[in-house]
Amino acid sequence: MESIKQLYKIGYGPSSSHTMGPRKAASAFGKAHPDAARFEVTLYGSLAATGKGHLTDKAIEDVLSKTAPLEIIWLPDVFLPFHPNGMKFRAIAADGSTIDEVTQYSVGGGDVVSDGETRRSAEPVYDMTTIADILQWCDTTGHSFWEYVDKCEDPSIWEYLAEVWDTMKKAVLRGIENEGVLPGGLGVARKATSYYMHASGYNASLKSRGLVYAYALGVSEENASGGKIVTAPTCGSCGVLPAVLYHLHTSKGFSEQRILRALATAGLFGNVVKHNASVSGAEVGCQGEVGVACAMAAAAASQLFGGTPRQVEYSAEMGLEHHLGLTCDPVCGLVQIPCIERNAYAAARALDANLYSAFSDGRHSVSFDRIVEVMKQTGHDIPSIYKETSKGGLATIK
């Protein structure tokens, strides 16, 4: 299992799979062929179906058009076997001959793999790949989940997580200050500032919930406008974990060090899902994005409040279990409706999962690993119209 640095990526929205991944692939291809007379890029499946709403064309154009003219071909009804987010890059010489041609896939979280490569190409740093095994290690050694991260990663992980946390905080603060209408044509007005202001007028309990909503809305709205965020585990679900951590940091006074340890634990749970299933909405639906984000945030909250490793695992299990079957059906292909609202609701749900597990001894019937297996199978069974193609569900609302 690879480093959680590969899960937490700092970049610009609105989509890790549709914006960050294609930009990364285009950049590498452009650098490899600086003498090309022109480029041709073919987008397939989900990447083509919602690419314009996710600014896929802009991400690619921003990179390749600096080198040579570019043509983008959209084939939303053609799905390549390996992954729904397929793309083919072609470098063309002045005489029209093909210099080079590669097929790649944006597999979620900003990751890109080439045709024929294995899915997990990064060097593994974790020797255990299930929460059950890691939990057994915790029971045997007396250590916590974050200490397993510390054991496996190199020392630079803490500096990196500090940068991740700083980026998350800044996204929250920008989000609750910025106002106006989000780009894309749906006329969606930013709500974070309003929720933040309204929260102050309620009693302590409702104020707390209102602030969590505001923080999640703020980060998600920043993402929708192309702002700088952290994939946690994706752009489309980037508001959940920052909202929970920022709220607990400011309202409960948890130290920066404890927040970074909570980030490590959250990343570990997200990493297990990414390794054993998927965090790509195009592959498994929104359960793999907002559902996993909720699980990560629930685990982080449980650890911050002193939960045992088994209570932390239970919190994460509930966060994911109660998002099973959630479809990815963005209206007009934009990461706005229902994505932004889902982030706010999932942040609140993560805190509820922590509270529920805190009243228990951590023992429960269905393990986190089993839920990951079910999520993967459920994602496989969900028809493609409900997986980031904007052809089903809420996406059909006019």
C-alpha cells in the first residue's frame, strides 16, 4: 500500500479525476513531445460525458496548447475496458504522421495509470493493507493507528501533513469569506458565508452543527470554483474532513499536533479503501468519494476524542456503511449539485458516527474491511448512468 501522500494531493478543483488527473497526464505527454506540430486528445466514457462540466478540456488545453495546437475528441458512449475515465493522447508531426500515442486512465484522487500498467504503480510503504490486520497490530502493541502511519512512512510525512492541514485551513477561511455565484451556468450561489453567519444566532448545539455545515460548504465551494484544495480522498469530497477537523480544532482546542495525527489516521483509512476498492466516482459512485470522506472524518474525530482503536474503526465503518449505494449524478457534470450539499451532510454524519461509537465498546457485527468489499461490489453493480456520466439520477433534473 502506497504512501498517504498519494491520497492527500494539494491542487486545484473542481475534480481530482476529471481535472487534476488529465492535467497531470497532459503535462507529462507535452513534456515528452515538445516538437509536436499538434496534439489530439480523445476522451472516453465518464471522462467525456461530464468533462466539460468538470473543466477537463480547460485542464488539458492549459497545458498542451502552450506547445502546439490541440484538438479534443469527445466519445462519451465509448468505455475502455480498464476504467471509465479513459483518455488517449496523440502527438502529430507536421506531415500528419503520428509521433507517439498513449492511452491512460484517470483512476481517481488525481492518479493516472497508462494502458497495461498495474493499478498500484507507486512504491509500497505499508506492509499491511487491511484495517483488521492493522487493528490486530494496535491490540498487540498498544499503539494507535497514527503510530502505524509513523512507523511505515518516512519522517517527512509530518511536514507534508502540516502542509496539507495548512491548505485545508486556508480553504475553509476563503470559503466562509467568498460570496457570489459559482461558475458553470447553474446559477448556484455560495452559501458558506450565510450559514456561518446564521450559526452564530443559535444555541450551542445548533451553532456547532451550523458551523460544520459552513466549513464543509466553504471548502466545497472553493473546489467548485477551481480553488486550491486537498483531495480527501477526492476533489468532489474535499469539504468533509477539513470541516470536521477545523471545527474540532477551533471549538475544542485540539492542538496542531493532534490534528496532524488525526489526519494520519484518516489517511490510513482512506488509503485502505483506495488500495482494496476505489475512490473514483466514475468507478464506484459517490460512495467511494463522499462515503470514504465521511469514514475518514469519523475516524479522525473518534481518535481526537480519545476513542480506542476499535471505536475508531467502528466510527469509520459507520461513516462508509451508511453511504453504501450512493450514486454519482452531478447535474450538468458540475461538482455542485448535489456534491456541495453532500459534503456538508457527510461532515455532520461523521461527527454522529463518532458519537455513536463513543457510547459503545467498539464491538460490532460488520467490519470496516467487509464494508469496503461490499462497496466495491456495489459500485460494480451500479449501472454506468449513475457513475459520473450525468445520464441518470439527479443529473436528469432540468
